[in-house]
Amino acid sequence: MLWSADYWFAMPDRVTAKIAEWERLFPDLIRVHRMPQYTGHEVYAVVVTAPGDASARRRHLTYVPHAHEPGATAGAMDALNAVLTGRHFDGTPGTLDRDTTLQQLVVCVIPDANPSGRSRAPVPWWDGSFCDNATFWHWMRGKDRDTGKMWK
């Protein structure tokens, strides 16, 4: 897949919109569990499987716990899209057979466990062009009020 900002579903507003779209398009395949953060942002657990008794299906959980790792969220969202549609966001076919995957697995993805933190990111991805490494680490971990250095 060639990289494109059109396929970069990592920031909370884009993740929320895409999950809402999937809920409309695939109501028989998807369940979305929501948990609000103290900031009002929602953490989503997206569960995808074929209709019917899922008790004998294997379970697969993927989650992205860190706000400073948007690439993992973009990858998890692309994998969900491939399971739901059979295609990646760029239109190329997924590597897994969609119907077999849905019949054999219950897939649960938490694409961003800290959307509040991610929403404060100064850029939607880190490629080194926005700031130097020290500035990035200060942004990611925060500056200590007393020392002005990276918070430990």
C-alpha cells in the first residue's frame, strides 16, 4: 500500500467518523463499545465477526495504548477495514479471506486507548519534519514544571 494522508485514520475525529460509517454500512458485522474519557473523548472497542453463534470462534484483540504512536492506530484501522470490506483503504485486496476471517474469528480492536492525548498532538504523524527529536520527546512525555526538562 502506498502511503497517503487520505488513508491515515489516526486522529480521534477521523477514527470516530470512520467507525460511525462502518456501523452504518455493516450493522450485522460490527458492535462498537464506547467508554468516555474524562475529557469527553470516547475510547472505542470495535468488535467484528459474522452473525450467529460466535462461542466456538477464536478471539483476536489488538489495541493501541499510547497516544504518541499514531502509526499503530492507522494500521489497526486499515486492518479493520480489510476485515470488514476485504480491502485496504487504498483499494488493494486484503491478504485474508474476508468471509473465512469473519466466520472463524471474533476480532476486537481498540484503535486508540488515549484519544485525549492523541488529540493534543501537534501533528497527525511523526516523521521528523515538524521538530527535532528533543522537542518531540518533550511533547510526548511533557516538560517538568520545576526543571523545564523532560518529565520522567
